[in-house]
Amino acid sequence: MEARPTERIAVGYVTRAKGVKGQVKVEPLTRDPQRFARLSEVVLAKEGHQERRLRLENWRVEGRALVLKFAGIDTCEEARELLVKGYLTIAPEEAAPLPPDTFYVADLIGCRVETEAGALLGQIAEVLPLPTTDAYVVRPAGGGGEFLIPAVGDFVVEVSPAQRRVVVRGVEELLA
């Protein structure tokens, strides 16, 4: 699954400043880090700050991360203050098509979770990226504690973000 803010799509998270020329280390939030080769601008979304449009000057892959340099940010201090802990976002129309049976997290949040028989179990409150698979955090319809449903074919029969619905089976043991 890919991360997706409400209106814009996050393609990277700035983890720290790198070097003395304003570069930053970025955790890619996309299946294809090469997509940065097709980007000239992104919008930085950082909690407590106004969105900031940034022009990408250059980038490179470094291990599992990316190193990016943006126009007008030329010192380590500027990079740290302005960019670190921010999400690099693009407009939805700039998003690459997702592979089949892959969904943006934001499209799943709030979906009804129902059994094959149509019984309402609750709504997806969060999607947890776990080492082997994602898991849906479901908030029960009648209140009470949350429960997890692994996002795998053994449990998930149908995912329909357009209908705001996820159909599951064999989850009785998970609810006990």
C-alpha cells in the first residue's frame, strides 16, 4: 500500500539534512524511486508550517534512501529547519497508476468492513505496514477496542474503495 494524504500524495519523507549544501536524505514512499527523475516540483507538507512549493534541482539513490537538493535551500541549517520531518507531495493527477489490488491508504480509511454475509464489523481506522503484510486496524461498529485484520486473500475477499467497503471472511477468531 502507498501512503496518501487527503488531497496530495506523499512520495517521500525528509528524515535529515545531508552535507553542507542544503541536501536532504529522504525515505521514498513510492514503489518506484525512479519517479523522482520525472518530477521537477513537489509540495512540502510539514506539521505546523504552511505548504511550500519546492523545485527539485537534483537527486540520487543512496542505499534504500534518496538524497535530494532543492533550489534556494543551500545550507545544512536551512535544510534542517525548513525540510526535515516534512512530506514531499504531488498532485493526484501526477501519481503513477497503482498495480492491481493495490490501494492508497487514504482510500481505505473509513471504509466499512463487512463479512461475506453482510454483517457490519466496523470501519478501517488505520493501515499498519507490518514486515510481512499490511494489517487493517478496524474500529468496531458498536464501540469497544480495535482489532486487526491481515490484508491478505485468506481474510480479505473484496476491497472496493469506490463503494467504501471491504468484505472479509474467517475473521471470527481475530475478534475473540
